[in-house]
Amino acid sequence: MPKALKEGDTAPAIHVEDDQGQPFDLAKLKGKHVVLYFYPKADTPGCTTEAQGFRDHAKKFADAGAVILGVSPDKPTALAKFKEKYKLPFTLLSDIDHNVANAYGTWVEKSMYGRTYMGVERSTFLIGKDGKIKQIFRKVKPATHPGDVCQALKSA
């Protein structure tokens, strides 16, 4: 397991497929702020609430020069449906093998109803124009989190 990321660390590389099945490389966004948010599963209640919040704040993020990226273990086809259904104006990334979640420390042991399993910890990384992590948000609340990240971006 990689060591836990902290603010000031260089953001780990990302090479996955996006919601259109196209190759995605995080390095191509150097020079822009990146809001990288991890969520467990497309089109589930909490994940939908969070995605809609980012959608509703999208103009504020764009005005601040930030790119929003959502990451989940869903296949590109599921991500495309989710994106279309909720008119999400940002890219969703398919992390089927959990390599990105592992690199960012968001693939963790969780428990529900007494059973443990591996899953995505809802987390967001605010990455600066220099490719370094400016702020980390862990175990976020879907309803208020996008607004919190927007506020943090103003001071980044």
C-alpha cells in the first residue's frame, strides 16, 4: 500500500479511460487547478447528490480555472449513462482496477451491517496548477461538499 498522500505532495499520475472510453492522462491538465473527486458508484443516491452539486457549481469552478474530474470503479458505459442522465458537464474517469483509488488512498476497507468489504472512500483532492496537492477532503458529505471545495478553491 502506498504511503498516505498529504498536502504538498505531487499528485499521482492517472492513466485510465474516461466516460467516452478514451484514454485520459492527468498530466495534460498541468497549468490548471483540478478538483479530483472519488465516489463509490454512479447513479446511487449519495453519488448522484454529490455529482449534481459539482454540476450546479460548475460555472464557479470554471471561472476559477478549475477542471472537475469524478473517479469511480464504474465502466465507461455506466459513467456515460450517469453523465447523460444528470447532464454532468465534467469528465468522469473509469477506475475499474482501482489503481487510481489505491494511489490516492481512497480504496479502503469499509463496513456495513457488520460485514467488511473494500470500497471507495468518498474523498476529494484539490490539485494546484503545479500538479501538487493543495487540499485533501476525506469522508465528505455529498450534499455540502461541492460548495466546500468551491470555497477552498478561492483561497488556493
